[in-house]
Amino acid sequence: MSDTESKYSELLSELRYLEDQLNDMQSRIQIVSAQIQEHIGAGVTMNSLKEEQGRDALIPIGAQIFVRGSIADTSKVFIGLGAGISAEKTVEQASADLGSRVASMQKILADLRNDYLKLADRVSKLRSQLGEAAQQILAKGKGSK
């Protein structure tokens, strides 16, 4: 194997690895984006509950199954803290917590997108280098015939 063929093989291995990284990063970007949208939607719903006190509602219990219920108190909600633990907070406190979470996730999303762009640039450069190496290999093959 010539030096050019060896370099081509190394570049190709690196390109495959980086493309896998890009795909993983794209998945993470989609997950974080979905979480941001879910938090924003929860905040909108929570803030609109003030007008719903005393009304009947369908309460989700999982697997798209609902039970009928009544909204008894709209001044407080339960917000998840992690590890299956929830805390009762006022709507204002919960709204502030959601805002902080959204801001944190937006920072993470911005960092992920920045890293993605850097990695995509590296992949583009590698593809160019691979093309040059392939042309050199082909040129050597034609020259030896």
C-alpha cells in the first residue's frame, strides 16, 4: 500500500467516525429542541390555568389514557425536580423555574449547534482531502499502465 493509499484509508476512517459524531449530535439537537418546546408549552398551559379553576378536565394518566377530573386549585402546581421527586410551587414560582430551565436548555442547544457547525466544517475539509487523495491514487494507477 502506497503512502497515498494509506493516507486515503486513514482519512476515510476519520470521516466515517466524524459522520457518526455528526449524526449523534443532530439527534441531541433534536432532543433538546423538543424539550425546549415541551417546557414552553407547559408554561403556556400552566399560565392559562388561572381561568380554568372549577372546570372539568381530562387528566392524562399515561399511554394516552385519561380520567375525568376537576381543576380544584390553580394557584399551585407540582413541578418535577428530578429523580421522581416533585415539589408544590405557586404558578409564579413554577413559571420562573420553567424559564430558567428553558434558558439553560437554549444555552445547551446553542453550544450543540456551534459544535455541530465546527464538526460539519471538519467533515467538509476531510471530504475535500479524500477527493484529492483519490485523484492522486487514480493518477498513479493510470501512470503505471
